[in-house]
Amino acid sequence: MSTPASTLVKARSAEGNDTSGRADVSTIVEGVIADIRERGDVAVREYSEKFDKWSPEAFLLSDGAIAEVMARVPQQVIDDILFVQEQVRTMATRQLESLGEFEIETFPGVKLGQKNIPVSASAAYVPGGRYPLLASAHMTIITAKVAGVPRVAAATPPIDGGIPDATVAAMHLAGADEIYILGGVQAIAALAVGTETMDPVNLLAGPGNAFVAEAKKQLFGEVGIDLFAGPTEVLIVADDKADPFIVAVDLLSQAEHGPDSPAVLITTSDELAHAVLDHIERILPDMPTRDFAEPAWRNFGEIHVVDSLDDAYVLADEYAFEHVQILTENPREALEKMHHYGALFLGEGTCVSYGDKTIGTNHVLPTRGAARYTGGLWVGKYLRTVTYQEVTNTESSAMLGEVTGRAARVERFEGHARSGDVRVAKYRGASFDWIPANATV
């Protein structure tokens, strides 16, 4: 389908199309990972001190240290964490219930089955720095635990040279088995390859900056990862019934994630498009997070005006953004009309911030067009869906052996064919030129 015609009320800047810095990130990350492979804990400590000014006696928090942290966290914060975690747990539990195991009998004595087995160990990376993302602890730890992962190792960077109490509380209450105050590439690499004091995991999950994302990308294959992550993205589809002030606020709510976070509006109303632009220009100067939101909007913000909502949905699908918000008169129409998105937020009463912080669906979602082929993090990511087979009926085994022999020889796989032949010989008494007369079958 061709791209719908649109009027561009605001375009991203030339700087927003510049990707020249990615090669530098890749080279730096490659060097850090190689160094940690070779020197283990010594290298981890050096990078932690270099990047985070953090070099404690141990990166792993003891039970006593966690208890001290919990005592410092206000009760209202604890209560809010528990509320949100219950929403996430409810959603993950329902997802798990939807993943059935089964066993079927296709012929007499021929049983085929499916089992869901959790990975043995996963890592949960919870970003920190300027914005401690407590919600990432809920998404990456609770979901893993609901899936049945026996060991979840969680890591978060220090903040201003200290332990981020509320983040640790969220990690602890979510059920993390190990909590490391360690950030960046050094945390991802140590958890993936292991060191003298950190056992490796099987799967890395959680958002992070460009360096964290690149580390996960380079380690993929050696370990599993949740997603190839990029900057947070938001796209709003709006008609002339939408409130332009709400549209403006919701666009900027995601732009504050980082200076490279795209925020796009596609609307059928030229009047609304310009009203939104006016509101953004008034709101931005006073935003406490304008040092991120302003360059994000300037360099990566876009506003398109299209002829119809059908055109809006087609254009939105071409973006395949992480978050898509539908502010139209009939928002549920998008459930049928749209196909490429990480998560859909329907109607004025819903916003992306609910998904990020409180509502219960997972906020670790595909970016940079990955929504064309994958959804976001969910309980199934921590499960390996495996199969098993059993044939107990000799006649059924002989029948399958005959078909296997013929099918394998068409493909010139003689060894495969002979595995079928021996069962035909054993269970039906058939003879084959290649089987010696004194064979015991």
C-alpha cells in the first residue's frame, strides 16, 4: 500500500536524521565487553568507577543492606509500588494462563506434546541515572517470576554516588533474587558472560541508554535478549474531536524520555494540528524536563495532516512505533484498522504514561520499526516452548518408518531413511538390502 499524502505541519530536523554517532557507541561497547571477558571483576570495578564514580566493597546488596534501604523508603512509596506490581502481576498471570501445554495422540500410540519451560536465569536491568525507572523493575522481574524463572538477577546504577532506595525497594518487592548496584555496559556484560562473583544468565531484559542497548545487541546469541531497543517513541492519531491541549501534553510526556525520543502526531484536522503546535510552544519553556523534551521535539517531532482516518492508520502503520495513542471519536476502530505497533492506547481516558507507570501491561516494547515483526516483553519471553514425542504402538512406528524412509531418500538423507527402515524391519519383519542377515532387528 502506498504512503498516504499528508501535509507536514512540523518536520524533524536534519539533526534528527543524523545517525553518525552509532559507530562510536558500537566500538566503545565492544571494547568494554572484551575487557570484562578477560579481566572479570577487576574490569567491572574499573568501569563502574570510571562511568558512575561507584566502587563499593561489593556490588551485590546483602539482605541487611536491603533491609536498611526498605526502612528508608516512605510508606506511601511502598504502597504505590505494591499497587502497580499487583497490576503487572495480574496481567502476566493471565498471559501465562493463555499458554497451554498439551499432549495429543495422532495415531495409536503416537503421542506429541508441548511444554513451557522457563529459562534458568534472567537479568533485569533497571535504568537509573537522572531518571530512576522503578516501573522497569516491575516489568522485568515480576514477569520473569510469574513465568517461573528460578533466578532473577537485577541491576541498577547508583544515583549521585549512592544507592537508589526506591528502585531497590521495587526490585526487592518484585522478587529479585540478587540486586546489584551496577550500571551501564559493565552491568550488562558481567551478567551475560559472568565474572568471579556474578554467575551468567540466560536472558537479558530491560531498557537502557544507547550503550546498554548496544551491549545487548552485541551479546545476543550468547544470551537471549528481550528486544533490540532504541529511544522511546510515541505516535498519536487524532481527529477533530480530540482535545489539542491533551494531545500536546501527551506528546511531550514521552519526549522527556530523552533528547532523541520521536513524538509524532497524525491528524485529520489542520486546525487541531496548529493548536497542538501552539500549546507545545507554550508548555515546553516551563517543563522541568525541557532539556530532554525540547531537543526531542525540535529534532524528532512531527505533525502530519491527512485526508481521512484510514489514511492516518496506514501512515501510522508505516512508522510502526512503540506507543500508539488513539484520540478519536471511535478509538476502538484502530484495533481492526492498525497492525504495526508495540502497544495501543485507546481514547482520551488512556495515556501512554499509564502503560509506562501503573496500568499493568508491559512497557518494554519494540522500537525502530521492530513492531512490524515482534511484540513487547511478556511472560512468554521467559519460557521456552518445547516439544516431545513418544511412539509406543509398533504398527504405528512401522508405518512412520516406511514414510520416513521414502521421504528421506527423496532428500538423499540415507542415514535418516535407515532409522525408519530398522523399525519397519523390527516391527513388521521386512527385509532391506543394507541390513545384514545377522542383524538383531
